[in-house]
Amino acid sequence: MAQVYDSIQLAHVAEALEDMDGSQRTARWAGTHEATALEFAREWIADCGWADDVDARLLTDAQVRRGVERHYDGGWRALMYDALL
């Protein structure tokens, strides 16, 4: 599922996020770039005050997503957008 992110144009990011309705195209796009978003999220968690006692490298992907949903302004969707810009 996880693949390496090379580069993506802003227009493709915006188009994919606008289409976050469960379509196959969006699911494919999100899956392709999930590794990049998870890496970005772990770096963000490591820098956050609420996670001072947490080693972000040891968190599962599900734990990372839950932390992002709770603490990142805009949740997972916003983090995916920010990670790929």
C-alpha cells in the first residue's frame, strides 16, 4: 500500500482532496501517498508538545492517524494536503 512520494503538482492535490468521496481514483491517490503523509505526521508528532513522552517512530499507523485527527487542525485530510505540498 505504501509507496514513495516523488512529486505532485498542487492542482492534483487539490483535485484529489476535493474528490474525497470514496471513489476508486481518490482511494488509489491516497494509498499512493500515504507513506509520505505518515512520515510527515510522525515528524509533526515528534515536534509537538502534547507528545513529549511519545516516541513517534514506535507508534502504529492507526495511532498516528488518531493523534492527527485529535490534534492537527483539519485532521488527517488537512495533514495529507500539507504533507504533499
